Amino acid sequence: MKPKKMNLSAISLAISMAALTPTTLFAAEAAGKSEAKEEIEKIEVTGSRIKRADFEGVAPVTVITADDIANSGLNSISEVLQSSVANTGGSLNGESDGFTDSASSVNLRGMGANRTLVLINGRRQASFPSAAGGTSNFVDVSDIPTAAVQRIEILTGGASAIYGSDAVGGVVNIILKQQYDGAKVAAKYTEPTQGGGEQLDLSYLQGFNTDKSQTLLMLEYKKVESIQTYQRDDLYSPAYYENEDGELTWGAGPYGDASPSSWSSRITDYSKVYHDDKYVNLSEQQCSELFGEKGIYRPDYKYDCYYDKYADRGLKSAYDRVNLVLNSTYDLNDDWQIYGMINASYKEATKYKDEKGFGRSIYQDEATGALSYDKYEFEDDNRFYLARRMEEYPGPRTYDTQNTKAAISFGADGTIGDYELDLSWSSSYNKYEKQNHHMVKADALLDIVTFDPNDADPSKWYPNRQMTTEQANMLIADSTKNSDSSMHQFQAVFTGDLMELPAGTAGFATTAEWARESYEDTLDEVTMSGGLIGMGGTGGEGDRDRLAVAGEVQIPLIANITGVKSLDLSAALRYDQYLDDSDVGGATTPQVGLSYRPIEEVMIRANWGKSFRAPDMHRLYAGLTRAYGSTSYPHPTIPDEVYEDNYSSISSGNINLEEEKGEFWNLGLVANITDNADITLDWWNIELEGAVKTISTDEMLDDEARYNQTGNYSNCDQMDVVGYLNEFDDDGIENIACMRKGPINSAYEASEGIDTSFNYQFPETAIGDFKFKVAASYLIKKEYQERVDSEIEEQTETDYFPKWKGNASLSWNYQDFSATVAYYYTGEAKGTDTFTLIDSDGNEYEEEDYTDTLDAYQVVNITLSYYAPWKGKFTAGVKNLTDEMPPLYDVRNDQHNSWPFYEDDNSSYSNTGRSFFVGYSQKF
């Protein structure tokens, strides 16, 4: 059978070395130390299209093998990626963003999840169809099957000269298994000690091999139960207590002072039309009858009856997931091979929410008694305010999602003379459906509500009384989102040896690509039209084509002279042409690097290049959203008065966006200290200009020359640019008539740090073999600037970016037994918030931008394994041995009593706590 990229003895040796260290060193040299003088087959490693014999090049590449993943104690590929020392700053962990429930992302160098390129087998994937935060597209890594992963290669730093857009912070290349001998079934069960979050993993692998073909079939099923706030006592901790003023109150959270919601059931009758008092609150009995244990009665407070909004909130979603991988190759002859892969998954997830609550002003026509949300509909009106939790709705309130993914790739790889040509087509599709349950129909509420407690009409509902089942059915509704995205790509890679030079053989690679990506994000018509109280949003749709050509060379400059074992030059140049409605057009990105070895065991590397990112599809093509905005400023004619300026607001995408432009460099050292020890040290820097951001109202008003479009357009509907129009009110005061918001190229971001790793294979002992590895990253700076004339913000001081991140492991093998202790470290994180302080007189006062420091977060995982003589394997262990929970804010920090009571933007933190797991696998 023809030898193929990943099926070679030399490659097996390289992978074995990768098991010792996440950054594999000199794999080819290790192979070369054997007495045999076989020619070593070259492979393609992330960061270059040119095949080479080792994993190390001018750019640092971290390699995580299947064994590393199995011994880590981590439960998913998303956890593995988020624990990487290169993953810093905010990234999605499946829980933190209402637009993307159940999805996870990776954020290399803190430059943004949308600026990390995620590949599977070197190929781009369709973006998650619903943008994170309603703005940023990214690739979801939560649905990648652990059982099918051969290894993960993480390239840190820009790589646009090789891969094009998105590779600003780096590249994650997840390489799936291509073959398997025989069959294997595996099961694993994980149970947290604090409750909730139970997990069951089942997988089946089967290989079908002939003289000319290799086929792998993988099926995986994963079931995960939810974790709710009430299951985490350290976070929830509800209790009644007397405050310092002797008032009976109730609080929750780690410090016991997180307030309940004032949206239980209450009416404000501003004109006292139907009530003697303006505020109409529930009695203690009514509070208990309507809301049970969730009803919090605080008679010393304004509204008397409150609502426990924390207990039912989901900290982690429940989900069921099924994965399929089918990978096959077939040798046509000695020179050519065809290949194909199908990768598909389906996931159903449920996120638990506290019961729907709302607060809304309702106006009543004095003449007819008709009700409306618009006070201007009536000449004379009475105003009411209604706050209500819809506790009569049946069952728990959930957000349900269904995510379907499918990817197919096929191609042919062969030789033409002394060169290799790889032609491939890949298509991926992602569909995301979401149902937000227990919404409130706005029109139906006006039909049935009455503010008169004496109204005898049986069809009417007085909000301080329990609604009937029929009334609940009239009001209840779902808000639905249906989104899909796709990516199609044709790629041709032509590579080989360029020429023989005195110092060695020069290699080259050329690439040509065509790609089309598209997305459509839609909400149901009722939600879009504002027909559900407290629920809105916008969709969008668009597509774009891309053409690209690229070339790379690796040139040996000097070899085998005094003081120089080798000096090699790497260079790449790529041009991308975007065919869409944006202002990107074409983008050219260069890259150049040097690798210098004074001796065989030491390599010094340097790399420089430029990168770019085309704007997110949703930033370009987001649909139109209408709303109302307001701002205030000193009254222009009345001293010491505030002028309240209300205006109509339009938000949409911006097709005038240009690409974000970046520059990066790294300088590093790689050394084999001894035959059993190696070390790496890399200093890196990334800068990005023209980063896309959504401009705020204040920023527009501060830059009148740029954004005041008065006189250029008659209304905001005509405007195709971001800006605002002014008008004069009845008193002749100029104010904002309307404002059009959207994304612009404005921000600057930069990240700089130092990475290091050390790996040691202990000498053989009578009690077994020991391996040790450690990796760490220190973030020197993480800068962000809103616009050119604003101050540069150091996010390691203001936004809780940890400066340190690291991991280490100690592995032991003895006969049929093995064990691994894995350690994950996230350092202290500083941020600025508003603090409540006490002055010298003992009085409280608030100070903005006061610095808080979150403690370091440390997790220890232990994995034990026994290999049975009948080809079975028993596994057991503990994840988070010390039951570490996320670090808490200072009690004086205004964020300390905000659910979920910790910095949930940092995906390194987990609220699961200690978990025990057991597993078994059987080979056939």
C-alpha cells in the first residue's frame, strides 16, 4: 500500500515524541538517531504547506496528542483547547452568551474568538450561524468528537500568508484519525460531587482495511445533565437576615447580599384610578400563594413581595449529542490516492432559566377604557405600570436549541514527476435552531388584563391574582430563531523540492483557492415585529466569494560550517480577493522567517509577517433593527438642569467596512538539553489596526465633524453611513432626531507575551517510567484602544485578563498500569469596577475604576489506567481534586452580587467543582 501522510513509521515516532511534550522537538532528528539510513517521509505541519520532517519551524506549534487528551482528565475538545496556555481572554464555554447557547470557542492570544482560525484536517469550517453577542462570527468547537481526534496542532501568532483571513491570533488545526485496525468500544461516566452535570460518553471505532484502502468509522454519543444555581451552595446560599438597619431582608450569592427581583407581581396606579394607593403590592399570604418558595416577602422594602430569580437559572446546559466520522482513502496506483471524509453531528441542548418576568407601562384611554403601550395613541390617558412573573406558566422555563452540522471533503493526492499535487473540495453546513419558551404575547396581554380589582368580567385577569390555565395559554408564546451557515472551498496545493543548493534542498508550495461562505440568521415574525414583551432582535443574511493564490519557499542558506549547523529562510506571500459588497477588495499578506542552528540540538527562530481579517459576515449584513434611544446632557438654556434627549435609533450592518490589518513577530529558542530533556522559549507580539467595533452614542456625539450628517440626508432611512441627524424641538433647542448605529473600523488591539515549555523523560527505574512536562505563558501586555484619539487601555489591569497561564503533568507507566497527574493554572486577574468605599467619617461613597484582583485558579486532575490482557482498558480518576470554584470579586465590588457571581467571561473558570469518573474500553 502506498505510504500516506500520517501512516509512516517516522511520523509515528514524531507523534510518540509529541506524547512527551505538547511542543514536539526535532522529531526527525530523533528518528535519524537510529542506525537505519532510511529516507524520512515529510509531512505537512500547521503553519506551512511545505512538508517537512519535524514539527518545529519558524513559528511555534503546540501539539496535543490523543494520549495527552485521554490523560488530561478533561471531558471535551473545547475544554482541552480552553486549557491551552495560548487561550487567553474571553471565549465562549457554552453558557455565557444568549445568542449562541451551547456553543464554545477558542480565543488565542486574547485577540478574539473571531480572529482565531479553526481548521479540521486543514480545512475551514462553516462559522456558527448565530453571531456571538449579536456581532462576531466564530467556529464552534463544542461538537468535535474526542474519540476521533488524532492530535491537535495549535499555531500561535498570525498566519494569514498561509491561510488567509481569521488567522490573526493563531490557528487551531484539529486532525482526525484516518485509520484504525480492528474495532473498539468505550464508555465513560463522570459525576460531580456537588450535584448536577453528570456525563455519559459512549463511542465506537471500526477500521476496514484492504491492500488498497483504509476506512475508519466512528460513532460517538454524549449525554450531559444540567447544573443549576441551587445545586451550588457556595454560589447560591439564600437566606433571610436582618440588615444593619434592623430591616428583614433576603439575599443570595457567596456574600448573601444578591437582591431578589422586584418583578413578582405589583401594580403602580399613577392616578389612583382603581386603588387608594399608588403602589399596589401583594400581602405575605398572596406572595406565598402565587410564588411559593420563590416568593420573598420583605415588608420593610418598597414592594413587599419579591421573587427569587436565581434558583432556577442554569449554570450549565443539559445536552445530548451524536457524532459520526467516516474517513476513507483508496490507492488508485503507486502514485495517486483518492480520499474522502464525512463528519456530522446533531446536538439538542436545554438551558434552564428563571421564570419569565417583565415590567411594562400600559396606558388607558380615559374616554373608552382601551389599553395601549403607546401613550400618544390617546388624547387623555391614565398610566399604569405592571410587573409580573409568569409563575402560572406550565413547567420550567427553558431555552432549547438544536444544532446540526455536516461536513464533507474529498480529493486526490498524487505525484507528477518529482512533485506532489493535492486537489480537494470541502463543504460544511451548520444549522442552529433555538426556542425561547415562556414569552408573553403583547397584544394578548392588553386583551385580558384589567387594573380594576372589582372587574366582574370572567375573561379579564387582575395581575395580583392567579391567572387561570386558559389565560396562561392565551399569553404564553415561544420566540424562535432559525439560522444556518455554509462554507464551500476548492483548493489546489502543488509542492515539492525546488532546487539543490550548496546548503541543501530548497522546497516550495503554491496554493490556489476558491471559497464561498454564506449565512442566514432569522427570527420569527412576531418577535421581529415586537409582538413579545421584552424580546426583540434582528436577523441578517449574506454571502461572499473569495479567490486566493499563495506561495511559500524554504531555502537553506548555510550548512555545516563553523558556528552554523544550518541557517534556513522561510518566506510566504498570499493574495486574497473578496467578491462581496464590502470595501475589503484585495488583501496581500507577506511572511518571512529564519531558523538558525549553531549546533544540532539548538534552534533559534525568528518570524515576522502581516495578517488580516475580513469583517464578520454579521457585521456586514445584519438586518435593520428599530428602537428608541436616549441621552442626557446639561440643558442649553436652563442652568443646573438636565436635557433629556430621546430619539429614534436604527441599527444594521455596515457594508462599508474594510479589513482589519495586523502585524506579528516572534523570536524563539528550541533546545534539546539532553537526550531526555528539551526546552522552548518564545517571545511574541501581535498588533491589529482598524479592528471592527460598534460605535456608541457618546462616541458619535463627541466626533460631530465625522458623524453629524444633518443637511446631507433628510432622514435616517436614507442614510447608508453611521451617523445622526439633528432637529429643533418646540422650544428651538437643537437635539437628536435619529441615529444610525453600526460597526466601524476604529479600534486598535495588541498582545505581547512570552511562552516557555520544558519536558523531561526520567531514566528508567525499577518502578516504571516517568515523564514530566510543563508549559507557561506570561502576558506582558494586552492593549485595546476604542479609537485613534482615545486612551490605550491595558486590559491586564482593567478587564480581568490573567497575566499567567500554565499547565504541567507527571505521567507514570509500569507494565499494564499508568497514571497521570495534570495541573492547570490561571493566574491572578485584575480589573476595574465601581467600588463602594468608606471615608474617614464612616460614610459610604462610590468610586469608579477601582481595581479588583481575582485570585489564581488552580485545578488538579488525576487519571489512572489498567490495560487488561484481553485488550480491555479500565480508567478511573478525579477532575478538580481540590473542588476549586471560580475566584470571587471583592465584596466591595459592584459586580460581586451579580449572577453568576464570578467572571464568567473567562472560560478557564468552571463551576462544576470536583468530579469522579470511570471508564472502560474494549478492543476487538
